[in-house]
Amino acid sequence: MKFLFEFLPIVLFFAAYQLWGIETATGVAIVASILQIAWLKLRRLAVSGMQWFSLGIIVVFGGLTLWLHDPWFIKLKPTVLNIGFALVLLVAQLGFRKNLLQSLMGAQVRMDPKRWNQLLWAWSGFFVLMAGANWWVASHFSEAIWVQFKLFGFLGLFFVFALAQGFWISRHAEMIEDGHEEPRHGA
């Protein structure tokens, strides 16, 4: 359910694009992103740094698209967002020796530091590849194709990668449930 909530602005962007075009879709995505954060705050739920960063990027790049009537800015947003995610992971790891994935999931998953580093590099690489894929599709294909890719390509690739990472983690980790550790095969 949380997965669907996270990607709601993309789905609404796609629907609005089909009905009214890129500028209206951009406005819908901005409003949906703001409402998404407001909903979390009203429910007194945590808003992650990733969610704040995403909101800032959509407001800035979406705002530029609306202000300048230039769809290139909203097309760049996924590239900038994914590069930003990769940089945050890598700077924390290389500059501060802090594995943010371990910080996020370490309470539920116990893995060797080497495995956490492998996971971090895999996600960083995935974000860089997604940034490059977005730039390539936005630069070489029509706006309509880019919008299709943004919904189906991004969500599909993200889902497949996250699922693969879940299987990988299950092979190399001990899951922690209610204070009990359960060794996994291949750990």
C-alpha cells in the first residue's frame, strides 16, 4: 500500500497528461506531491528525507515548466532526482562512512557490512542507470513516449529491481522479528 501511495503523483501525472497535456499534468503532480506530504504530516507520520527531496525537485522543476512553458524541465526532474538519490547514498558512504541503507533497514535486517555495501552500490548504480535512461528517453523520443516510459518504464524497472533486491537480501540476511533472529539460507 505504501508503494502505491509513494507513486500516486506519477500515476496522477500520467492520467492528467492523457486528458489535458503536459502543463496541467505538471500542475497536478506538484499539487499531488504537496498533498501527499501534507497528508503524512496531518497523520503525524514521518516524512523521509527522500520524500522532502522529491517534493523540492517536483516543485522546482515543475514550477520552471509552468513558468517558462517549457516541458524540458519536468522531463529532467527524474534524472536530477535519481542522480540526487545516488549522490546522497555515495557521499554518505564514501565521505562519512555511513551506509544509509543499513541505517534505514538495519533494525529489521542483519547483514555483514560487506553485504550492506554491495546493496548500497547496487542501489546507487540503479539510480544512475535510471537517471541515464530518463535523459535518453526524454532526449530521443516524443513527449508522449516519455510520459509512457515515466509511468510504465520507471515503475516497472523499480518494481523488478526492488523485488530482485528483496530476494538477494533474503539470501544474505537474518531477518529480525520481535527480537528473534532467523538465519536465512546462504547467509
